[in-house]
Amino acid sequence: MIILGIDPGSTRAGYGVIDFYKNKPVYIDGGIVSVDSKDKNIRLVELERSFEKIIKKHKPKLVGIERLYFVKNQKTGLEVAQSRGVLLLSVAKRGLPVFEFTPNEIKQGITGYGSADKVAVTKMVQQILKIGDINQPDDAYDALAIALMAGYDNERR
């Protein structure tokens, strides 16, 4: 089963695509979608278009996305929430099931420690997927971790 993991952001979002079958995940793709417009509304349109292309290319059957549960900066949190809403709408239009996870749930599920740092998450994702460095920022590895969590959750149901 092809699974898309999404790590939403206000100016860039990570994505990770895996094939998940019987607890044997295989890396397919991962990267960053950057939106450059100064206009916040246009950034949302750019984000949706970029993810539509990813969804059309990989045809996922399931989507995992990070749940926003705590923000230090209210302005940034609102912008991330708007991006997340656009991404959820894009997925919902296609009727794809969505699993949502908090950052601590992702860290706990991937590393066994809910307060793990990004380096630990990256190393475990690389180990689980048997990949080296994919030359992408942390957001891409976070998205792959989210895709893995969605796969594990789906297998348990």
C-alpha cells in the first residue's frame, strides 16, 4: 500500500512516500515542497497544487499528517494550521483515509522516546527504511516518519 506522509509548514512542507506491506516499509520518495509567494493566500494555492502533483504521481491509498497541538508562536501556528487545512481538504477531495499524529506520538512510535530529537528520528527512519542520506531537510524525514506511523496504525486496525 502506498502511503503519503505530510509534515505541514507555512512556507514549506515535507512529504514522504513509502510502500507499506505487512510491516515491511519500502522508501519511494521524499522531499520538500517550498512555496515562495509573499502573499499568504497564494502560498496556500501553491501548496495545494504541489501536493496535488505528488498525489497524482504516487497515487497513495492512505495519508498520514502531523497534528498541530502546541505552538510557541501564535502567528506561525495559525499559518501552519491554514496550510494543514488546505492539505487536509486536498486529501479529503480524493476520499483518502487520513491518520493524524502529534509530534510526540511520532517520536515515540519511531524511536521509542517521545522527546527524541530530529537527529534520532532521522537515524531511525533511515534504519527502518534501509536508506542512507536522501539529501533533504529534516521535514522530509519527519514526513517519512509520519508515513511509517500511518502504516503501522493501519496494520493494527
